Amino acid sequence: MPKLYPDADSAAPAGQAAFEALLGTPFALDLPGVTGQAGEELSPYTQEPLGITYPQADPDALFAAAKAAMPGWAAADIDTRLMLLMEGLDRLYRDHLFTLVHAVMHTAGQSYNMAYAGSGVNALDRGIEALVYAEQAMRAVTPQAHWARRFGRDEISLEKTYRLMPRGVAVCFTCASFPTWNAWPSMLASLATGNAVIVKPHPASVLPMAITVRVFRDLLAEQGFDPNLVTLCLDTLDAPLGKVLIKHPDCAIVDFTGSARFGQWVEANAHPAIAFTETSGCNTVVLAGAEDLDAAIRSLATTMCMFSAQMCTSPQNVYLPPQIDTPEGPVPRDEVAARLAEAIARLTEDPRRAGMILATVQGAGTLDLIARMRDEGRARGKLLLDSRPYPHPDFPGARTATPLLVQLGKDARDLYAEERFGPIGFVIDCDSAEDALEQATTDAAQKGGITGFLYARDDAFIERAEHAYARAGAQLTINLTGAMPLNFAAAYSDYHVTGLNGAGNAALTTLAFVASRFAVTQSRRPVRSVHG
Amino acid sequence: MPKLYPDADSAAPAGQAAFEALLGTPFALDLPGVTGQAGEELSPYTQEPLGITYPQADPDALFAAAKAAMPGWAAADIDTRLMLLMEGLDRLYRDHLFTLVHAVMHTAGQSYNMAYAGSGVNALDRGIEALVYAEQAMRAVTPQAHWARRFGRDEISLEKTYRLMPRGVAVCFTCASFPTWNAWPSMLASLATGNAVIVKPHPASVLPMAITVRVFRDLLAEQGFDPNLVTLCLDTLDAPLGKVLIKHPDCAIVDFTGSARFGQWVEANAHPAIAFTETSGCNTVVLAGAEDLDAAIRSLATTMCMFSAQMCTSPQNVYLPPQIDTPEGPVPRDEVAARLAEAIARLTEDPRRAGMILATVQGAGTLDLIARMRDEGRARGKLLLDSRPYPHPDFPGARTATPLLVQLGKDARDLYAEERFGPIGFVIDCDSAEDALEQATTDAAQKGGITGFLYARDDAFIERAEHAYARAGAQLTINLTGAMPLNFAAAYSDYHVTGLNGAGNAALTTLAFVASRFAVTQSRRPVRSVHG
């Protein structure tokens, strides 16, 4: 039970009960332009339908309502908007956190702990960060100025007024496996700067976003604003609406989290809307040496198992030189590869521990991918560790898979140099530590990569690696061991995607993430005399 | 003679002599990958070739050289880069301003005064502003942080290092009629944030940019940086290279000033490069009433004549209600239209005064457009004022044209609701003041517009107009009379394009103009013990 929560003892069971009460019922959400009801969520823990249906609304009606709602919101002062949005985050925290935990578990398939920490409090923190950056960018514009200059014999004195104008209606796409973490900062960045937001959840993970939308709609209405500033556009797997929303003439901002393929389409086709994306890539590990090789392998194994590697920051490719440098002397690559496989096997052999770390596999397609990668791996390299379902201790029907670990040569780049979403890892044989660094950073730069991980003992090598990863645009974690998951991104000090490679451009916590969501317009007129 | 310049008495003739010495010679500029020489500039003042040739360089070689030059520049600290760039602006001012004045006159066709003020000191000021915004955006990122958190029983302490990484090679397109004003802020925004810049001047106005490029290359080399951080890519009207540069795999940033047609292509096709654009639109005037109608008409007439309306901020469309409200009573629209035509005619009848205000017509195509608009205007509306060449007092061979003014009904929107580049104005008959405002702001919103101008006596109407123009995304000047040109954009207090309509998105002086030109990458590692 999380210790910091005010009244977790009562809130946790109440949240679970609230979640259970939602099952099998229509979700109460008042939206404009409703044309029907739909809902096709399956719990990865039970592989049964949740049975919740949501209103489906006509995209034209959503855009029209969002546009109509904006002027009043944009006219509110910055403090009013920021305070209301902070209150929204606070309500998600105080009143809905444990409902959201179960909603995330039974759609995204995360463990209880990850749904609480990663999809809950950490995601709320990232939302607060977005408000801070939005405020910085907006406060950089003075509301007014007096200006005077002589033109010939004529002294011209003008009063200049500056208005922050929202860019327009934003569409926020959320992904199946980690909906809130990207959605909340994106929604808040758009809303803080005066825009309206249409949330377009992945059909597999609607509930966390439906709860979010309802909280903000209720709050907006209560505070005298138009609730249509925040709406939900539900589509289905058979009838996707993503392209319709992006190509809608009133779409001004797109926030997208999802597949690299659709993300690339979004970036290339969003214009005239601006696009903030977080897609995927192959996150890389260079293991050249370690002061404590066991500890390094333990950290790597844990992080590669975490939520079955279904995080955008999960390491996938481990680049190994022929020998790994340790204080006890060089350790052959194959031994290190075998020890990594063994560490993963050990972590996942106890079902209770596996349930905590691996949780479930969000989508059934991932199991097919594992099967394909197993075959390819056997044919072209060596199977270090096979994947198998493990019996979840609490949910016998859970969709589960332990990690697959395949060892490959550099020639199998077509296999490993792209994201293979799910519990799939590759060990890649490299010629040397330098070669491992070169391969890893080239793959990140060319194929996209959000994170990089380095273990090395040579300070000069570490420094070269820092520069190489910076150029490749992946955030680097060096020689980290211990209980912190290697890919943990701390609010208030860790940046997200850099925009320097194909994994997207949504840093979440930069001025670039907020500054183009609004425009500065001005009017100027001669200073009016007080006697006039 | 400008009074503020330190030694204008000697600098002005020296600058002119330096310009004249360049005529008919190859321009000395050392570039990578030179494949030949070209130059096809004609002076609008003489309609004779300048006879200057410039090195033509292979785009691949320019990108390769720019990429190779970047790491050293990006590694320099922010202060070093900013100080060097300030020195570059200072050298343009101290050592080259009067050469640039003549270079701008004899390529863009501006008057001496506008070349000095608008393309000289005001453009330098806008360059300084870009440095200020770049500094703000970069300083918002801390270079390092210490971070600690408990994970279970494990206290994790990390040192986190943040690096500002340039986005990549920028291409800066400059336009024929006003090259420096957009180019300098764009170049400096890219350079300050660590990028390299390839300048792609319009083939008709190369010299001002060639001088700029040479100044920065010399300064960079002198200070130990690679001069290929700033290069020139010359193309010709017959063999344009614009699309080649934008679609080059190493193109990361595009700054574009030019036609709406190509600008739209740039915005839609620049991806994965980011694009900053300033294209065109129909700048609108609503004349509903005036305290001093003569003064308002005089200001309008002057601004519509200024540089033959070849500025991106020149008013083009004047929307008139049936009656214009004045303290002396309502004045019929046709009388106001006639008085505007008369004021323009009066301003341009004396060749010396016309030379100061109208200057020349940059491109021969503008004369064809005037002829076509004259015919269309006669057929579909009323010719209020015909255009004619005027004899320039100093340059008998100058390409000149006095303004054409056509009165049209709202049904001729296909004619007036787009930019008609050059000395072409429209008076548009509207049903009422409200209708005039509605038409003007709709045209700005839908067809693009950078500036708007309003004359009105009713405060409530003015307030509605401020909101309507803010929503349309055009910068509004209200009830301004006197010696200041209505479209004068003051450095340090006037924003440029808003991004809210089709006239582009390059505000020049916002965080959005600089913040995405660099990325934040980070590395983090356990805090090293001082005893370790």
C-alpha cells in the first residue's frame, strides 16, 4: 500500500469498488453529437470483456463544440486556467486515483504498483510540469507596453496590447499500454494555453481517459466554463477515426502516442496542425564493463522484465563486445549473455514475483510477435531464453509471457534494429566496446530510440558515449545499479523524447512542448490623453 | 543622412564606393564544393545587370560541410556563441551597413532610407531580439542537477547532466524584396542554438546575403570555429534548388520567406525538418470612422505607397461601409474612396517625393500583374486610380509604377482576397461597419494576413475589432495618424506573424521561434563518492 497517500486504507478499496461498479454498464458521460455507444475493452488479466460502453460522438460535432467552447476559456486569465487545471489534477489524485489504478490494470495490463506509480502519481507530476512550462512560456509575454518614438517632427506614442491566442482544437491520441503518462501533460499543455482538447483513446484502453475527461468536464462546468473544452472521441478497431480527426479542417494540434508507423504518418500529414509525437524505437544498452557485473546484470534483467518491456523506455538491444571488462578481469561475451538470460529466468520463475514485475501482455498481437521472433531468432542466431506463459497468481486467465532473449550477429540488423514491442530482447555480438557504442548509437539515431544504457569502467569511453548518445538523441543512464528501474523517468528532472531521432519529438518538459500551442497577437493605438 | 550613425559622413560614401567596386566582378567567397559561378541580379534602378558572380556550391557538399562544422560550435558555451553572433551583427553595422544599403537598393529596389532603416538597423535589431529569445530558451535548462530518491531500502543518488543539442542543418530562404529583415533573425536563432545555416537567397537579391555570409564566415574562422557553419547556396531562376535543399536528408530546419504557394509546399513537405514561414496574405483595413478623416486617409495613402506596397505588412484591401463616421457627420463611401485615390495621386505626382516613397518595382512580373488587375478592375468594378510609371529623379532607367486603386463589390472576392504583390490596392464596398469588420477578418483568417488596420470612433466597435483581429491572427493598428508608417514594426515591442492564419508562423520574437531549434539530451549516473 503506498504510504504517502492521505487515506489509502479506505481509498484503495473504495477505488476498487468504484471500478467494479463500472463493469458491465454504460459509462455516464455527457458529450455533444452522440450517435451511439461502443466499448470493446478486454482485461489482460481476465481476457474477458469489461462490458463498459461509452458514448460515441460525431467528430464534426466534437470539433464544433470544442471551437465554440474556446473563446470563453481563452479569455480567462492565465491564473484562472492554471488553478482550474491544478484542481483537476488534484481531483484525479484525491478522488479517482485508485479507480484509475484498476482502470489502468484492466486495460493496459499494468501491475498494481506500476498503475499506481507510473500511470498515477508520476503521470500527475508530469501534468504539473506541463503547467509550469506553459506558465513560463505565457508569462514571457508582457500584457501591455507603452512605446514612443520620434518620426521626423512627430512624436508617436502608442499603447500596445498583447493577447495570447490559443492555436485551436487539439486532438490527444493515447496509447493502449500507458495511456495517462503522455496524455495528461499533453492535455494540460493544450488546455493551459487556451485550447480545447478532444481525447482519442486507443479502443483497448478507454476507461482511464473516460474518467479523466469526466473529471475535467465536471470541473469546467462547475467553474462556469464550457465542458466541451474536453471531450472524448471513441473509435473502434474496425472503424478507426484517427486520420479523420487529424485531417479535420479544425484540427490545430495533435499529440500522438503510439506506433512508429502511424506516428510517422501523423508527423508528415498533420500540417497545418502541429504535431507532438512519441512513438517508438529500439532502446539500446552498451555493456562494455562493470565494477559489479552481477549488479549490472541484475538491473538490466529487472528493467527488461518490467511490465513485459511494454514501456517506451524499455531496453531492447544489448550490444556486447567479445569481452566485458570487470575488476576481476575480462568476462567472455557468451558468459555474460548466459548470465543475463539466467537472471531474467530467475526473476520470472516465481509467479508472484513475475506478476509484480512482468504483469500482463496488453495485446494478443504481442504473443504472435514473440512466436515470430522465436522462429527468426532460432534460424538466424541463438535462443538464449525462450518465452513462456507464466501462471498469474491472482488472475488465472491472465495473458502473460516471460521474456524471449535472442543472441544475434550484427548482420541481423533487420531483425533487431526496430522496436519489437513486448518482452523481446536481443543480445548483439559486436567487435569491440567502440563498435558496440557505434552500433548502438547508430541504431538509435537511424531507427529511433528514447533511452540508452551504458555500463563501462573507462572514463574516457564513458565520455565518448555521452557525446555519442547525445548526438543520437537518446537519454543515457550510466552504470546504474540497485533498486531503481533503469528506465525510471523522474518528474522534475528527467526529460523525455529529444526530437533528434525517429522516436518522436514530445519532450514533455521543454518550452518547445508548449510554446507553439498559443500565438501572440497584438493591437496598438495612440496613447489616449487623460484629458481627451 | 541618418544622424545616429557614428561616422556617417565618411561611412556613407565609403559604403557606396565599396558597393560600386563589387559591380562586374566575381564576389570573393570561399565555399566548399564549388562547381561554378553564377549571378543574374539586375538593379531595379537601372534594369541593368549588376555583373556580380558568386560561387555556386553543390548542395551535398554544403550539407556535409555544415554537419562537420557543427560539433565544435555546439560544444561552445552559450555565452561564446552569443558574443560571437553579437559581434557579427556589430560588424554588419559598423563596417558594412552602407554597402548593404546600396546592395539592398540595387537588388530589392528599396529607397535609400528604407534600405538603411528597414533592411539595416531595424533588421539588425530583430537579429538581436532572436539572440535574446534563444538565450531565454537555452538558459531555461539547467546544466546539471543532483537527484536522490529512496527505492525500497535503496537510496539512489544521481548526478544528471543536460546538454543542449542543435537540431541540425538549417536552410534559410530569403526573399527578393526584403532579404535581410527575416534572414538575420532566422540565421541567428539557428546559429545561437548551435546549428549550422545554409543561406539560400532569392537569385534576384543575392548580394546582401553574400555580404552577410562572408562577414560571419570570416568572424567564425577568426575565432577558431569552422566557417562552414554559414554558407551560401546560390541557385538560378532556371535551375532552382529550393526543393532539393528542403528534401535533403540532412535538412533539419527551414526558414522560408517568399510566396504563399511555395511557402505552403514548404510547410507541408519540410518534415522531418521543422519549418518557420512568412509568406503573404491580404492585409486589411477597416475604415469605419475617424476623428480626423483627412489624417487617416493621408496615413493610409502613405502606407499603401511605401516601397510600392512590396512589404509583407503593406495594407492592400480597404473595407468601407456605406458611410464613414466623422465628427462632422457621415461621409459617403464614394467620397472617401475618391479622397484616398486623390491622396495617393498627390503623394506620387512629384517624382522626387515618389522616389522616396514608392522607390522601384522589384520584379518585372509585378508590372504584368498591375496590367491584369487594371483590366479585371475595369471589367468588374471601378478604377479609382490608374497606375503609371513615374520618372525616377536619380535613375532614369528605374522600373517604377504608381499605385493602382480599384473599387470592388464583395462578390469580387476571388480578385481581392489574396495577395496581389506590388502597388495594387482595393476598396471593397461593404454593407455596414460590422460587415466591413466581418469581411476583413474573415479574409485575413481564411486567406492569410499579417497586419490589419482599423479606423473607428466607437469604443465598443473597436473592442470587438480587437478580438476579431486577434482571432483572425493579424496584428492590428488602430486609429494611427501622423508620420509613422502604419505598418512600421518596431523591434523590441512588435510581434510579427502569428501562425494563426495562412501567412506563415514565424513570429520572430517568441519562444516558439527558437525553442524547437535545439533539443535537451541528458545523461545520468550514480553520484561518485569523493573517496572513491
